[in-house]
Amino acid sequence: MSSPSSSPARRREVGEGGELPVPVPVPASVVGDDKVLAAAQHIVKSLATSKNAADDMIRILSGFDHRLSSITSDLFPSPSPAAASDADPAEPPGEQEPSSSTSSSSLADFDAAEQLIHLWDTTPEALVFEAPEDDAAHYLAAVDVAVDHLSAPAVSARAGVAVQLAMSRLEDELRHLMLRHSVPLDASGLYCSLRRLSLGSMDDLDTSSEFDPATPHSQDGGAGAGPDTARSASIAGNNPFEDQVFDLVRPDAIDEIRAIADRMLHAGYDSELAQVYCAIRRDLLDECLTVLGVERLSIDEVQRIEWKHLNDKMKKWVHGVKTVVRCLLTGERRLCDQVLAVSDELRDECFVESTKCCIMQIRNFGDAVSVCTRSPEKLSRILDMYEALAEVIPELKELFFGSYGGDVIHDLEGVLERLGDAVKGTLLEFGKVLQQESSRRPMMAGEIHPMTRYVMNYLRLLVVYCDTLDILLDDSGAGAVDHNILHNGTDEDQEYLKSLTPFGRRLVKLISYLEVNLDEKSKLYEDGALQCIFSMNNTLYIVQKVKDSELGRILGDHWIRRRRGKIRQNSKSYLRVSWTKVFVLFEG
């Protein structure tokens, strides 16, 4: 929208006649009445466009005739050297005593600036930065002049009013520019970029805690296809956004936004600038989180959500955290650096305040998940959340620093620690499930038990998190194994256990729980031969799953040799029991 039509004319008027008239000497040949007439004509001409007629009249007449110079001296006394030395340089003189350093041209510039600011104030619906470019430049120049005259005694009150009006308008202009030129988030494109680096993890396996043969986890498909290899290949890639720059505000609007911010800072309107800037950016970031599917949920709400829906929300959180940090927060920091470059303190403060709600929303969901009921099916997804947060915290430390950012990092590190505790607690719960599973229905013909299929597929899935689990299980003996769980353990077995990683020792413990449970279930068969067949089938399945995956690398050859020896023992026992029946038959 164009500026008011009268503004150019008014600016020309001030520019041509607004300067204080300079006294012009009258030729000596003009005497008597002619001299008076010439002086009067000069006064009329000079005062025609002057706004400070009284002051100008004194200066003109004093220049015309030195007899009036005493009047000027009386009205505008020059301070004595002693008085000047006693005055406080930090305290501006009163408005009733204009500074002799204020030039006539400077006052004229202020008159023009004041007039332009008031002129725009009469049309509040008009926007300076929607007008032609020259109008915006002229308005900003007028603001600069008004701010510079805040300390000018002669016009400080008028300058204060003009600056207040200008700042009110600039707040509206800033709000309009930031909203109009914000770049909408392309969630689908960002999601696809992140998805390429992620594996569905538990998507490949129904990890119901109930060992039901009818459920998919009782079969070998899906999880048995080796998700560890697929995921390890996918996570080998670097940050997908490393070479990309995401502009949250269109680049062609940055200069105008920065120009407004600079004026507000120069005028001392730091808090007003921060309030407007942070409110706008905070709302826009909140909209971005909504687009990404990261919802604002309380702990109670998370606790009540069914697992199927919670699983979806946890997946969105994982992708959302990476997108927020690598796109939104990185772009937000760059925007602060561009717009608020003149004040390091305000820049850091605005960045933290703008992103605080976004960070809080991420933190609250992580906290809510960390205190959820422990159940095996949640373990992989909690690990995904832990790894995602652990991955971005170093990047967050580069964004949040100093006194303002330290609290943010501390809070998120607390969430990371609580998620780690949730992982360890869920692993303990999984071990209890294995120990307490007490189904009494024997499998027909000694077939592989559903629990065996489920546990081995579950453990194969955990292998993809082995590095993370090694870290989490390495503190306070969390990964230690009860050596008594190993049947007939030898010195070689003890040395073997010491050679394992923390996660490797936990695997030995969990598989041992499974083997003990299977031994108990084999006793459900009255036929000794079926007992041996059941034990052989399940042990062979366990060994095969270990050999065909990264479990074999972690557990090592020693563990595999021990299980093969157990299979041979069961085979011999089967032959002995079978031949015993034959001998009994012959004897009968």
C-alpha cells in the first residue's frame, strides 16, 4: 500500500524551508528607511517556512544589526567554563536550556522526521513495508533521526513521542513481515529423508508378551529375516540434512526484518522486540510440531493410550526430534543470528525463549514414556527414542550455549537418563516374563515352543541396539550374569563370561532363563523320547538363530559349542530311551 499522498510534498516542504535561516548581511550602501525595508523583507521571506519563528527572528535580526546581539545573549546564555565542568555529562540538560551544539540543520531534519512519523501514524491501516521501497527507506531514516534526537534538550520530549509512535508501528510491521514471509514446513519431504535412515525395528515383529502360537511371533518370518543387517546398513549414513539449509523465513525479507530489529534495539526497545519476535516464532514452531505429529500430551494421557496408538506416537516422536533439531532449531538459530546480530545477549535469549515450548513438548513426552508400565513390546521403541535423543544432544549443545542454553541441555540430558533407566527396567521385566511363563500345554510331537521363537526373534532384534545396550548395561553391574545360572559351569565358562560385552552377558542370562523354562516344559511329556525330541528341537532352533545373525558374533564360538554338546547329549538320551523300549518289548 502506498504511503499517504501528502508525504512527498510535506517532505519537500521541510527540506526546502525547514532549515533555520542564516543571517544575510545588508550592503552598506543601503541606509535609513531602505535598510529597514530590506531587513523586513528578508525576515518575511525567511520566516515564511520556518516553524521556530521566534528563534529565527532573533537570529535574523541579530545578524542584521549587532545592537540586537545582546538579546540573543540574554535568551541563550553560554555556560561558563566552571558551570560546564560541574555539570554531569551523563545527565542531559533540561528542555528549557537548548544545547548550543544543536545545529539548525539537525533541528530541521528532526522536524521533517517527526512530520513523516506523525503522517504515517494517521493511517494505521497502511503498512510501510508494503509501500514503495523508497517510502520504507525514508521512514527508517526518519526513525533514526528521531532516536538520535532523544538526547537533544530542545526536542527530547517531541522526539520521545515520535519514537514511541514509530516503535508501535515497527512492532506491527515486524509481526506482519515475519508471518507473511515464514516458510511452511514440508513435513512429508523431511519425513522421507529421515525414514531412509530408520528401520521399523519392532514393526517387523509382533512383540506381544503372551506366547500364543497363533500370533505372528510364533513363526519364523519377518523378524527372522535379519533386521539387524538392514538397520546397521541404514544407520551408517550421516545426517541427511548436513548439506541442506532450511530457511524458516524467506531470505528476501531478512534485510527488512533486521532493519526493524536494529531500530528497536537502538531506541532501547529490547524487551518489546524480544516479546514480538519470540511470540511469533514460538507459535510457528508449535505449528511445525503439529505438522510433524508430535502432540502435546500429559503423563496421564500417555499412560492411558493403547499400545498400538502409543507406538505410532513414539515413532513420530523419534522422527520429530531429529527434524526439530536438524531443521527447525538449526534454522531458528541461523535466523536469530541474522536478525539479532547486533546483540549477542538478546540473540541467545530470544533463541531460547522462541524454542522453549518446542523443547518442553519433546521433553514431556520423553518423560511420560520413561515412566510408563514396563512391558517387553515397548523396549525397542524406547531404545529408538533413547538413541534419537542421544544422537542430537551434541548438536543441541552447539545451538544452546551460555547461561540461557545450559538449562535446556541439562533438562534433556535428564530425559535421556530416564529413558535409559526405562530400557534397563524393561529388560529386567523381560527376564521376569521368561522366568514366570508357565503354560502347561505340551507341544504336539515335541515341536518348537512359541516362546522359543518369540524370544530368539526378540533377541535378534535387540542386536541392532548392541552399542547402546553396552553403554546402558555397563554401569553398576547391570549387565552382570549370575554365574550359577550356567549348569556345571567350569573355569573356562567363567573366563568366557568375563570376555563378553555387557550386552553379551545379558544375552547369556536371558537365553539361560529360556533354557531353564524349556527344561521344565519338557517334563510335561510323559514319554521320555518326546522329552528328548522337544529339547533337541528347541536347542537346535536357538543355535541356528544365533549362528545366522549377529548374535553369533556377540556370544562367540564357546557358547555355540556348549549348545551343540547339549544337542548331542539329548540325541544320545533319545537313542537310549528308544532302544530301552525295544529291549523291554523283546523281553516281554
